[in-house]
Amino acid sequence: MSSITSAAEAATRPSPHRPVRRRRPLRTVLARIPALAAVGLLLIVVVGPLVWLLLGSFKTQREFLEQPVWALPQQWSFDNYVQAWTTGNFAQYLGNSALTVLPALFLMLLLGSMAGFALEVLVWKGRGTVLLLFLAGIMVPTQLILLPLFTVYFQTGLTGSLWPLFITYTATGLPLTVFLMATYFRAVPREVFEAATLDGAGIVRSFFLVGLPMVRNALLTVGLVQFFFFWNDLLIALTFTNSTDLRTLQVGLLNFTGQFGSIEYGPLFAAICLNVFGMLVIYLLLNQRVQKGLTAGSVKG
Amino acid sequence: MNPLLGDRRSTMILVGPALLVYSLVMLVPVVWSLGYTFFEGNAIVGFSFVGLQNFGDLLGDTKVHDALWFTLKYALVITIGQVAIGYLLSLLYVFVLRRSSSIVRTLVFFPVVLPTVAVGLLFQQLFAIAPQNGLVNSFLNVFGAESVDWFGDGASAFLVIAIMDIWRSMGFYGVLLYAGLVDIPEEVLESARMDGATGWKLVRSIVVPLSAPVLVSALIFSINGTLKVFDSVLALTNGGPGTSTSPLTILMFQTSFTNGQYGYGSSIALLLTMICLVVTVFIFRASRRDLTKG
């Protein structure tokens, strides 16, 4: 596992393979053409569907049914987006997703970093066992815990609110968070905390005042990784949302075609677009961190 | 031992809440779920003890056999596809694009962060045939080929699922494996080149063995993810046509929530968990043996 985390750190380092700059003979230039063609094809395959999606989101139903699929939209109107947002209940779904994912992220990071700190920095009997217990959670498939949770939420009357989602996200995110935070605390010299404790801060206070600020980069990375897991989650959301009012963005999108009876292509494309390009904004701002974080999170199995 | 950082009360305050939440919401349900496998019924109508009947049913149920077969086939094909194409990408990044690979890496990685449901619906439209051809069928028509009803039978639906999941995840494996390749010291490659190893020979005899550990972790990660596939199949084909593309996860979901059979659903979930464990241990041990041999 340590090989993965160190490898992930290397992902953002500039490559050590320095090509020596010298005049290339014509033969090597020609030899590069197949490779460059491969790159071009690769980019078309990756970007093409997304461009097609964006174009489609501006088309009218008529254009969808009568024009060839690669025709450009006749006018750039945002009607489809308005329809997806209002008739498609998108505003509410977005609210539900934000209301469950963001508080769950916050609580998970708080509890996870506290536990990670205690497991890595503090000295106590049984910490090896507890760390192993948390690691075991990384292997547990969500399917195995859904039914008991459903029973409990049903019997305690939490079904019918957003609480089941919030609680389940927080807990299922903990194992990976604890594991990653413990790894990050390993890099902080113990003397820092010893000094803080000697100065009379107390261990809990020195965690909040000294420990947390030192790993704030790690918090952002782990938070980002878990954000993608929670935000894109379908299984948990599908299980615990038993009414239209509770649907998250993903469940809403899955049921989107049902909202209108027959398929309205424009609003459907606009709805997919909102989902896709919302992520694009986050990705453009933080792509290095996302790549590094998600590959480091690959211990999650 | 360090008395300064060994206060019991502080330890409890820091590790207690996480351990409590984790135990209540994950550990207890796992044990509870194992208990369910001996019962039938659900949360609403109540439960009754049936002993080992659920496991007996599991052995003889053709639906389970089909779902198991699909899950294994899917996991095998997608894992090989993801890791192989990811590896080709990482070779492309390191040996062809070199320092200018950053922008390509970033672009190809982008689909990884997209919601699976959104990608599933997009691919439904890309491969659509009615009422209007999608991009893929239109493309086929240009070359004089007939439109294909991609979601009309299990085999072609499987192909679309495979294409979609590889499209979605190849950037991830590209970056993961790239990180392993970058760690290979330049001197090793240089001396191999001097010994006359170039192109595929260099890759096969030097690069692949040296990146074996990260390849193994990519394999383990990929097989664990693909055995548990749910979102992409649900969004793209909903297990259809019929149940021809239903993996164990979808069967478990339907058994539990559509049919209300919690006990049987838990047995299917347990079967899935055991498969994941066995496969992981198997790959891990196989790779360890190979490493000590070489």
C-alpha cells in the first residue's frame, strides 16, 4: 500500500526523463507520426462524446428527430436548461445532494483526522488492532451493510428524511479517511506535538491548534476524493431515497426520462450537461490534486 | 514508550467518536447481515428462521448462476481492458509524449470524475437507434454499414458496457501506472538501450518487470471495483434486455428491495464479498510467487 501512496506523489512530480534537445534526423520525426496520430485519435475518443453532448443540449426536440446527429444547433438558446432546472426538479435534487454530501464530508474529515492522529501519533495499547479494524472497512462492499441499515432507519423512523444518507456517507467514508490521514500524520515530526504538549497545550488542544493546520493540504485532498465518491454515489442514494422529494442529483438524473413521459431529448442532454460540466469546473481548478488524490485512494477496493 | 503522547483520556476523545460511528454503521451491520442469511422476510413484514435454506437456494438458482457468470465475465474483460489500455497510455505518456504529457493526461483523466449515471445516459444516446440514430450508428451508416440495435441483445449490450467503462476509467489507470513508470531510474533504461534493447524489446524485458508491483496493485484495485459493478450497468442497460446484463449487485438489489427477500439478498451480498476476497488473495499470492521466482 505504501508503494501506491508514494507512487501517487510521484504522479504530480515533473518527469525525470529529460529528453536531450538536439536536432532530430528526419527519420525519427517520421517515426513519431504514428504516435502523434494515436494521440489525436485518443483525444477525439475522449473529447468527442462530450462535445456532442454539449451541442445536443441546445437542440430542440424537432432538431433531434429530423436533423442528422452531427448537425449544429440552429440557435443557442438555454430553454432546455431552464426546463431541466424547473420541470426536471433539478434545483431540488441539487439541494438534496449538497445538503447530504457537504455536512457528511465535514463530519467525516473531522472524525477521520482525529482518529488518524490518535492512531499514528499517540501511544496507546491496542492501536494496531483498531487501525486494522478500520482497514478492514475499506474491503467491505456497501451491499453487505445496506439491508441492516435499511431496517434500522425504518424502525427508528429516519426513513423519509435525508438523515440516512448523511449517516451512511459519513460512516462509509471513514475507513479510507482514517487510513489516509494516518499516513499524512506520519510525515509530521513527533517532536512538534511533544513540544506543544510540553508547553501545556494538552493533547486534544495540540491536535486542533497544531496538528490540523499542518495537514490542511491533506484534508483538502482527502475531502476532494470523498466528495467524488459521495456526489457520484448511486447505490446508497437509490436505497435510502424513497420519495421524489429526497432524490439526490444522481437518482434524479436516472429517473429523468420518466419526468416527461416520452423522452424530451433537449432537457435530458441539458441535465446530463449540468452534471458533467459542473464537475469540469471543479476539475479545471484542482485537476492535479484530483489525479493525485484519486490514485492515492485506490487502496479502496 | 512516550509518556508525553500517551494520555488515555485524550486518546478516547480523539479516536472514540470515529470508532463509534464506524462500528455502529459498518461493523455491526456486517455481522447483522451475516445473521440475515439464516432468515427470510424483510423489515416490514418481519423475519422467520430458515436455517441454511438460503445457501441451498443459491446453489440451484439459475438467476444467480447467470448473474455470477455475467459478473465474472464482466470483471475479467473490463479488468484486462482497463489495465492494458491504461498501461499503453502510461507508456505513451512516459516514452512518447514525455514532458508534454501533462495536458493529455489531464484530458484523458477527466471522465473519471464524471457521475456514472450521466455517462451511462450519454452512452445510451451515443449508441441509440430509435427514434433517431446516435453518433455511433450514424458513423456506421457513413461507411455503408447497417445501424445496429446495440441494446437489443445481451452480447452487443455487453460490448457497449465494456466500451463505456473502459472509456470512463482508462485515464485513471493511465495516471496510476504512469506514477509507477516514472519511478524507474533513467540509468537503468539507458544501460538497457546501450545493450541494444529498444522499442518493444525494452518494454517487455525491462519496463514491464520493473513496473510489476504497481501493475499488480492496479489489477487488484480494478478487479475489486469491477466485481462490484452497479452504477454503470444500471444506468446504461438496467440489466437488460431481460436479465442478460444483470451482475450480482443488481440481482441482490432487486431480490432485496423489489422482492423484499432480505435473507436471500444478504446471501447474494455475502457470495459477492467472498468472491472479492478470494480473487484478491489469489492475485496477491500469485504475484508474490512470481516475484520470488524471478
